Amino acid sequence: MSKIPSTTYLIGGAAAVAVAVALYLGIANNDSSRDPEGLGIGLHIWRKIKKKKKKPVRVYMDGCFDMMHYGHCNALRQARALGDQLVVGVVSDAEIIANKGPPVTPLHERMIMVKAVKWVDEVICDAPYAITEDFMKKLFDEYNIDYIIHGDDPCVLPDGSDAYALAKKAGRYKQIKRTEGVSSTDIVGRMLLCVRERSVSDTNKNSSLQRQFSHGHGQKFEDGGSGSGTRVSHFLPTSRRIVQFSNGKGPGPDAHIVYIDGAFDLFHAGHVEILRVARELGDFLLVGIHNDLTVSSLYGANSLGRQPPLREAENMISHKNFSFDGRFAKRGVHRPIMNLHERSLSVLACRYVDEVIIGAPREVSKDMITTFNISLVVHGTVAESNDFQEEKDNPYAVPISMGIFRVLESPLDITTTTIIRRIVANHEAYQKRNEKKAASEKRYYEGKTYVSGD
């Protein structure tokens, strides 16, 4: 066995002494500049340790997020899973008009919606529709973005080029799977179902949008008579998707649980803001979502003699050119626009919501209050219907009698009917927008291949 030279011990010993001195100086002097984290180590050692800490992966996803729905939310959830921090760019109104047509919801409402999604860490306002060289450099240099994310459906600019070509060329592009069964085009079509065009050139046949969205919801393209088909489909709910959107945590034993219920149809900024206010009143926000039958009976023309929610919107349209579909005279025939599972996922994606009751009863009973340990029941001042106190059977009679009911001032004067009115009042512009989008969606589905992911 060879002997280890004594110089080795000397060198090793000197190194050990140097480390000991550095540690001593950090502890003995108790100097924050030497020991910035209060860990009892020298500054230079702390810097080396800090450098070894893993840098968070920051991903970027942009979009119009017009009439934001659970498909948008699922895209953001998937994007967030590809990194540690998700930065979202919201396209300006002017860019949307130039590339797609008029947005239904203005920028400030879309910003509220995106900021409220629980997988979003940061939001960039007025993002460009296309990823330009300058903007991509800004993303990489100023926002420290590692990857740019988009769905597997193509995003084509008016000139026919790929909006994400530069990101792909730079090797900083990642793709996620598009959520099937919903699109803004489909949702707009569901609302336009309430309207029938009566123009001179189309006197003896239904409007193209009427035909596109009234012949059922089969998994096929239907010719709208204008040369463009629109794929209309139904969302297929799975238990896995609900789990993905759920927080997976219940309230603590001493939690102050706040309960609010409603239809939450066409989940919009007004919904988000009242949920935010409600959540601030407790530790846990429980949201009751009424089933489709309840929504249909409540928000159509009902036994109290209220007119259908769209009756006022009808007055915005010239009777010479438009009339409402006769079936709308039947109570609530077109409500809800989004079904129960679609509405539930939209609410679950909101950062202010802790849990939902899918298909909540209209009446808040004593048993329900006890079962969920509800401390406070709230209702906003702005809603589709606020005359519950005039009803023979007030659904909030029990919490009122218990002294745990409170009416909250709604931050925004927006309802589902507000959104529908916007569509109806600008019918022709949205018809053109839908027909344009329908053509691109048709190409996507005709060339569609399986994409792994969730």
C-alpha cells in the first residue's frame, strides 16, 4: 500500500480551515451582507448555493379569450403544466378586429376573466395577434419566457402565414391538445339560434346561421347555404376532466364557508367579480350551480309574467329584417346556452372558487346548510332575476330566518342577457365572423390527427 504524501493532509487541512473561517465570519459577525439569508454561511458560499437553485420554467400563451369558456381554461391548464409559471398575453380589441372581426367582450372584461383563471401567474395586456420578431425578443429578454405555447389547431394570419412560425423556427415552441366540444364560434351560434334573418334575398329560407345551429348537434359539418359549414358538437364530460379542474381540498374544521348559487351561464366578468367579493367574506367559497331544467324554468318567460330575457334585445333589431324564432316564446326554450357540465368547469377554473355543487337545488334548505357547514349565504344585486323575495316560496327563506343571508353589491352591471344582446344587436358582423371561422375549423377537422395529452 502506497503512502499518502503529508502535503495532501496539509492542503486538505488548509481548505477545511478556510471553510471554517468563512463560516465563523458569517456567524460571528452576524452581518446580513455576509449572511444574507441568515443561514450562518459566508456570502460567497451563499452565492454559489443560490446559483445552483433551479430556475423556474416560464411559459407563454396568448389568445383573444373572447367569450372565455372552459376550453380556454383547459388550454391554460395544459400550458401551465409545461412549466412552473404561466404568462398569458391578451390580444387587444384592435388586433382582434383586424384579424377575426369584432370581439363580443371588450379588453377590460377579457383581462378580468384571464386574471381570474387559477393556472395563470401573470398577464400581458394588448398582446399582438401574431408573434413578431420584436415581440418574441421582448418575451425572451424582458419576461424570461422559455417556451411559447399554442394548441394543435392552426392559427393562420390573414395573409395565410402561421402566427407562430418564428417561435417554431427558434425552437421555443410547444404544442398542447385542443379541447374538443366547444369553441367561441359554437357558442355565438347557440345565441344566434334565437334570431332568424328576414332579408329580401332570403325570404323563403332560414338564415345560414339558423341552419348551421338548429339542425341538431351532430358530429358533422352542415352546409349553411353560404358555402361554409360549421362543425357543431357537444362536450363529452369525463370524471378526469372534473378532477383536473378541481382544487381537491375541502374546508378546514373552523372555516367560514360562504355559499352563492346561480346559473353561471356564459361565464363572464360579472360572475367573476361577484365571486371575488363573496370569497373575501370567508375562508372557503362554495358555489351552487343550478341544473339545466332549473335554469330553463327560471330565466325564460315564467309564471310571474316576466318577458323572456331576450325580449328587450328584440327591440334593438329592425323588425323589417329580423324576428325572433317562434319557439323562443315557449318558456326558457333557449336557456341555458351552456349545459350543466360546461358551466361547472368554467366556475371551477376560477381562482376565487374552492368547491362547486353540480346541480344545486334552487332552495337553500336547513339540511343543506348543516351538511356543508355554511356560515353565510350571499346573492348579488345584479342578476338575471332578483325578484326572489316576491316568489311564493323564497329560495333563501331559511338562511334569511337564520340571519345568515346577505345581498352583495355587484361590482359590474353585466348578466348573461347582456352578452346575448351584444350578439343580437350586431348580428350581421358576427354572422360573417362565424362563417369565416367555420371554414378554418372545417379544414382543421378534415385534417385532424390524434394528439396525445389532456
